[in-house]
Amino acid sequence: MNLDMFPQQLQSLQGRLANLYQDANTALQPEANLLLAALKELDTASKILEIATQKLFEQTQKIGKCTSTA
């Protein structure tokens, strides 16, 4: 996995989830409720992953600065 591309891939995932949610929201089948709930959970998980990725990036930057000055 290319770590430089990870934030863009995560953003793309969030866009696809939003599109799926919108499509499922217009469906009239009873299964749509289950699909909507699953998509909401995936959206929440992807946002948590985005925050974790940002924190890891910041920590990596700090570690890099500490090791370069040591």
C-alpha cells in the first residue's frame, strides 16, 4: 500500500459511500433500511479512520523531527 496515496483513497471511499447512501435512500425496498444503516456505520468508520490517519501522520512528523535533531 502506498501511504502517500492513502488519504486520497480514504477520501474517495467516503465519496463512494455518500453516493451509495444517496442511492439507497431513494430505494423503496424494505432492505433499503438495513442498507442505509450499514452505510451509515461504514461512513462513521471511515471518518474515524480519517482522524486516526491524520493523528498517525502528525506523530510520524514529530518523530521524524526528533530523530533528525538527535
